[in-house]
Amino acid sequence: MAKAADRLAEARVRYGRMMMTASDSTDPRIGEVFEALPREDFLPPGPWQMLIAQRYLETPNADPVHLYQNALVAIDAERGINNGEPFLHATWIGAVAPCPGEIVIHIGAGGGYYTAALAMLVEPGGYVIAFEIEADLAETARRNLAPYHNVTLVGGDAVKAKLCPADIIYVNAGVIAPPAHWLAALNSGGRLIFPWRPTPEIGLTVMATRAHTGFAVQIVGGSWFIPCSGASDAATSVKTPDLRQARASRSIVPTADRAPDARATAIYPEVWFSSDGIEVSGPGD
């Protein structure tokens, strides 16, 4: 048993270091959180189905040491619902840079693993409100997150819900465009990170930061998530971008604030993307 415990401890240390590197952050807490957070607590009992090259491969046994690598692990393989790719989430978390005392809204909590990571990173004083629209997943996440005193799990639709003011909105479902009320919920310096799926062929991670003059956009990388119910209908697109136009986006503008102009790279009923940049000094700006 001691040897198994030692192997697991070594795997978790190595995993934390890998996550720290993948985050491209100078905040050492990111690596420490992922080393400390037991991934197995947020998954069905092993052996586990790991997604490798678009096919599930079962781990040899139920030893949790197998989980501490950069692989998607099935929560519900039949529905294609997985515990997301660790390196991708490390990159996202490094980009949004959670700080103690901040308020986070997590949309698409799944089993709650990355919710817990965010909750640990905003301690002390911060908290997370996590939405999960699938009733069975919401119940599972509620059980998994019970030890985390600063998390509230909401079984419901964040596209329809009124959101409280937040410093970070962390979206784990693909959207054709973010609803305007998500942007409106951001505090000054607040960050909204989401998978943008303007077409079936384009999958980008976008971070929008609230500045004095609007919402600045940074393309963080690629991403592919299951569609977000109520926010992924391509028929709502007024102007659909190609990949070059999508990557050229530098800001998001609510249409209620200003009508689309010649710099629009993509247009939707509630918001439009623009190639016009906005200066951002940092959180709290």
C-alpha cells in the first residue's frame, strides 16, 4: 500500500508541475491546486474510459495514478461528456488569473472538478456559482462539491438566468456568441472566457475583458466543447466570420450600445465582434 501511495503522490506532483507549465502563469498556486485536488473524486468509479485519438481506452485498473496525465476522462461516454482536457483548462485558468476574493460564475460545471479548482484559487474570501443544465450531472456535481464551502451549485440554464456581478465567467460549452447579459454581469476588469463556435469548422477560445471603453477580446487558442443549450444556434448569425475574420476580432460590442459598423467581423442579434482594439490595463482597471 505504501508503494501505491508513493506512486500516486509522485504522479500528482508531476501533474501539478505539468499544469503549472501549461498555464503559462507565474502564479504557483495553480500547480499547487492541481497537485492537491483529487481528480478521482470527481469521476465515476474506475477503471476509467480515457479519450485517446477520438476513441475511448479503458485504464488497466482502478488505480487513480492513471488519471494524472493530460487526457479527457469520460463522465458519461455514451453522451460524450468528459472531464475536460487538463492542459486546456490550465491554459484558461492561467489566462483568467483567479485571485483571492474574486467571484466566479462557472457555466457547465460537469462533475465539478474545475469548479473546485477555481474555488480553491479564489480563497480566501472568494466564491464560485456553478451552473449545470443536465439534472443528473448537477446532482453529481452537488455531491462532489459538498466539501467546498465557497461553491454554490445551480441546476439550471445560465443562458436564461440572471447572473450576479462577477469577476470571472468561465464557460465550458460552445457558444455561437455570448449572451449580452453575460457581458453585462462582468465587474470592471472582469474576464469572460468561452469556447467560440461561429461555424462547425471554427473552434476558438476567446477571453473578453471589461475595460472602461468596452470589452476587449484576446484569442487564447483553439477549443472544442459540446454546444451550449440556447446559445449555439447558427441560424441567429447575421454575419458569419471565416477563420481569418474570427481571429482578427479584438472586441465585443453589445448591439444595444452601438450598431455594427464596417469593422464588424461577426454579427449576432445581441452582440457583434469587431476588429477594433480596446486597451486593457488589467483586472480592476
